Amino acid sequence: MKQLILIFILLTGQHIFFVGASTKLIRDCEILKGIYDSYKINNFRSNCCDMTNIKCKKINSEIRMTELDLSNTNISEIPSNIVNLEELSIIKFIGNNINGEIPLFFNQLKHLKEINLSRNRFYGQIPKTFLDIKNLTILDISGNRLFGIIPSGFCDMENLKDIRYHDNMNGVYPCSCIKRNFGYSLNNFVRYTRWIVFIGMIVIIISFGILNLIARQNQIKARLKRLSRSFTKNNNNNNTEIELNKKA
């Protein structure tokens, strides 16, 4: 019987109570309670859809958990059993100081549209398994310690609109992605054959006959001379002075 009128489930001494809840929603909340218990996170509610950091909505006639925000909870890792919350579209683990490589299992959540892992201590490279998440629209991995090559496959993800990668360590960004006009927030770039190498905080991109300077969260002064290429400037939250002279 899919629709249950009244259910009591006993889990580690606490009753989870639903009126008219579906079996799948009960399971979603049970998984969440296990996460809260394992990582000693407070403020769990028996009807998890009433929690401020959780959002639920009706999918195929059943209410399911669709958004999970475990930001600033001091959780030490990303629980692998979140893959059982199969209808999640938004996941946030902001500001938890999670230390380690980014897990590979996010691609098991086929409905994900937004992943925010910012302000942690993730290191290593960006997993290529992100490329399997076809509905992904926003990826925020800023404020970590990532390095290496950003997979060029991101350029081919039709739904991806925004990559946020600022405040990380060194790495390489494929020039081919510039044509996508991502709302990206990256680090310091200099031209390197078909790739862009970033080391610091100012972004200079030269490719396809276009010079882009992207300066974010810095105090920057730049003088660029003898420019015959088109120049675009993205100045976001800076104290920036830029002088352009086409002739010396």
C-alpha cells in the first residue's frame, strides 16, 4: 500500500511520525536521520520536510526530498549514502572544512542541478565523474585547495551555466571553454598553448583573438599597451584601475 495513513518508525529511540507520507519519503527522512546521528548534527525533525535546510516537492505523485543543505554543520566528510536520496537536485556542503578529495559518487544522483562544495579543504583534481551529471547547471568548488587540469568536457555540458573555482591553488583551464561564456570565477590565467595556466588571483586570457582580463576580489592596477585585439573586462568586487593605450 503506497500511501500510508499513519506510520510510526522507531529509530534509535526516536519516533518518526508522518501523516499521509509515502514510503519513499519515509525512507528519505530515515537516511537523513542516519546522517544526523552519525555526524552528531543537531536539530533533526521527524518530518524532515519541515526542516529549514531541506526542501521537498511532489514528483510523480509522491513527495520527495529534493534539496539538502548541510552547510556549516562541521560535518567531516560527504556521506556516501546521500546517493540513496535519488531525487536530490541541489546539494550544499559549504564551510565545513572537509579535508580530502572530492568524492566520485555525485554522478549517481542523476537529477542534480547544483553542487556547492565551497569553503572546504578539498584537494586534488576535479573528478571527471561530474561530466556524467547531465542536468548540472551550477558547480561551486571555490575556496578549496584543488589543482590540475579542469576537464575539457565541461565545455560540452549543455546545461552547465556557472563554474565557480576562485580561491584555489594552481591548475590548468582549457581555452576551448571560453567560447561557452561561462559565468566562471577563476584564478590567475596566462596563455599556455591551447590551455590557460592559473597561479594567482588576476585572470588574463588570450585566445581566439580576444584578450580578457578578469579581476576578482583584488586591488589591481594594469597597463596594457599596443592592443590590437578586442578587450573585455569583468570587474567584480574589486578596487581596480586599468589603463589601456593602443599606442606606446
